[in-house]
Amino acid sequence: MTGSDYQEAADYILSKINGIPETGIVLGSGLGALTDRMEDATVIPYREIPHFMTPTATGHRGNLIYGTIGGKRTLAMQGRFHYYEGYTMRQVTFPVRVMKLAGVKRLLVSNAAGGINRTFRTGDLMIIRDHVNMLPNPLVGENDSAFGTRFPDMTRAYDREYIRCMEEIAASHHIPLKKGVYVGLTGPSFETPAEYAFYGSAGGDAIGMSTVPEVIVARHAGIRVFGMSVITNEGYRFADDFVNDGEDVVRAAGQAADRMGVLFTELITRIG
């Protein structure tokens, strides 16, 4: 990916919409219905955007949606790209840099994740307060100084002001929230019981196959980030007949989409 590739994609998107988006959203498995809350929506299929990839993962629709949420101009990805699909890290994170060039200043990321904190239950929503990156770092290689510094700081990858704001919003709606550390792995195989236990003992609360590369690239580019996981299974609770199933993950995420929609809508309204 080159600087001109990013700019060409951003220019195409801006030619299709009316206004400059300041908030971006990346929606994970089963969470694409959040875009139903957008008003005056313009749908741009990924396949039409120069240099964009096509998602192959279950529950990822493959559309870029522009519209307003709470009166704020927003650009939302219905589905993301994953390293396990065979894409390079530059391809996985390509949309984040395109969003930056299109005007986005803040990014909300969501995902479906396995719970490894023993107090978590299927359907819980978890604010991501930090992460452990077990994926290749997307900034490896020549640094693009047009986006950021060679060695970006990650001590506050997830914006503390946004986290406090979300906690206030959730309390006002009586929506319980967890808060924890997200562990990003390559996938595509689900984790073994030993791996769940290992990453839990290392400080992880939830585990998945996405999000972290997008957050690293966003912070490199100076974009403020808020992250939330939907806990779609209890990874520590292995009965003899338990198996991880991708369709179950999408189904559990979909059941939590309405609650997340309420929370994300109000957060965008407050910080936008």
C-alpha cells in the first residue's frame, strides 16, 4: 500500500458522500446491524472502493456506511478484514488510514470475543481498557511519517475520557458493563483450553482475532480510540460436550447489538 492508494480510496469515498465524517466505527462479527441507527445513510460496497479488500468472515457484510448518528457525521464499516483471511497487516488496517484522510478524528471499534475472565458471561459487554498484541505489528516496515512517528506511544491506546463517558452513559441506561484487557491472536482456529488459561493468567479478560492492529494504526495516526467487546462465549467453561462455533459467535453478538447501539449512539452524540 502506498500513500497514493490511501488518498485515492479516501477521495473516492468523499466523492460519494455529502460532508466530512469525524467519527469512524469498525463493526465486528454480527454487529453490522448498528448501522440501522444511522440517518440519511449512503451505502458504499467495499468492492467499489479503490484498493479495498473484501471480507470473507461470517457476519461481515462488506459495506461502508456514511450517515448521521445523533446528528454527527459518521463513517461505519460493516465488517472488517482479518490477518487470518490471508491479508497483510497493511491491508487489514488500510481502512483506518483511509478514514484518517477522509477526516475521521475518533474511532469506535467493536468485536465479538471469548470470555477468559471467570466473572464474565455470554452476552456481557466489555469496555476495552488495554490490549495484549499477539498479532504481527502493522507498523513493521518503513514508517509513513505522513501518518505518524516511528515509535508511537501506546500507554493510553484506549481513550480514558471516552471510557469515563461510556461508563456514565451505561449507568444512566442501567446497562451493566465489564472492563478489561483484550488479547488479539491470529486465528483462525479457536483457542484451546490451555491457551484460554494461559492468556487469562497473563492478565487477559477477553480474546479474539481482530481489533488490535486497527487500534495501533489509529493511534499512530493520532486518532482517539474507544473499544468494546461482546462476550460471545465463556472460554474458561469447558464441559465435555462444549465446542466453539462461529455461527454461535455471530448469533450471540447479534443479540447484544441493540444494547451496544444505544451506548455507541449516545457516546458519539457526546464526543462528536
